[in-house]
Amino acid sequence: MLITVEGDYDTQDDCHDPPAGGGSYSITVNMQNFVFIIGKPVVCMGESFEAHETAYAGDNSSCSQLIYINGIPVCRAGDISRSSSCHTFSGITVQNQNFVYEG
């Protein structure tokens, strides 16, 4: 699976009544500033990013079991982010690099 870098995104479903908050949200990196792919920082599990409400990249049931930065697993294509509310995500889409894979 491709490794996720800053600017890749996850798509959040609507929730609430009336439906609100759906859309694709770009992931920004604040947790680490020393591992980069093509000049973009690698996304680690738990990285918070702005969505309809705060979202967190990846979760404990996904993310790499082989590659870690400071003991935190990196995110990969398809890893599902989580939200601080009822919104669900469909999985990270990697669009900013196509050559660094796990495995």
C-alpha cells in the first residue's frame, strides 16, 4: 500500500439531520517534521486535521504494522480516519506520490 503524505485526503460521510459535513478533507501534518516523501511530510496515525469536526488520520485497527516514526505507525492508502463525532470516513486516498509503498 502507498504511504500517505501531507495533502492526501479522506472522504467523510454526511451525518446529522439535516445531513451535513460530508466531503473530502486534506490531511495536514503537525506530529513530525523529519520524514518526507517528495518534499511532503509523511502522515502518522492520529494526526489531527480539519474536517467538518476534528478528524484523526487512521486508527488502531489500520495503519502500518511495519513502518513507524517515533514509535507511531504511518498511514497508508485506504486506512480509515476517525472523527470526533458521528461522521465516518471511507479511507485515505493517496494522490501526492506513487512510488513509496509498504511491503
